[in-house]
Amino acid sequence: MKILGILLIALLLAVPGCKKTTDSNIPDEPPGDKPASAKAPEPKGETRDGKRQGQWVFFHANGKKAAQGEYQDGFKHDKWVFWYDNGQKTAEGEYAEGRKTGKWIDWDEEGNQVSEKVFVDGVESYR
């Protein structure tokens, strides 16, 4: 019974620390390693009614581009390109109303293509 109580307490302590994982290609969290103390330059773009609108550019802590793409009514839309902090492209594809759509290509940090996927409404298609 003591063991069950200890396990229950450990579980309760662990749950608040859990974090939902998200798409690795979110520009707010660009790919590539950076020290926790490094601060990336502010992203550049415009907002309308509190929502991101038009062309936006995000940066790594070293000042190099991390992502560039279009927002429409606060959602990623049209072509987006993402880069590693070494300047190599990491991914390229399109969004429609915030969801991946069409062909997406991923590269490793040396610039070698590692995958090509097709998305429909944000879900990878295996046609």
C-alpha cells in the first residue's frame, strides 16, 4: 500500500511538468541548437487586429534567418521556408489556414534532402 501511495504522489508531481509537443516547424521555435542564455532578434512583420498578417521573418540567436513566410488572419499561409542556425535550409512547404498542405521537403544540417512528404489539411498523405 505504501508503494502505491508513493507512486501516486510521484505521478501527481510529474503531470504538471508535462508539456504538449508541437510541430517542429513552428517559426516561434526555430530548429537548431542555441544556448538558453542567447536571445534571438525580434521577428519582423506586421499585425492587424492583434493577428499576424503578411510577410514575417524569424531569426536564430546568431542573427541568421530561422523562418520566413506569410500570415493571413493570424494563420500561416502560402509558402514557408525554415533554416537551421548554420544557414542551411531545413524545410520548405506551404500552409493553408495554418495547416500544412501539398509537398513539403526536409533537409539535414549539411543540406542533404532527407524527406519529401505530401500533406492534406495538415495530415500527411500516404498515397
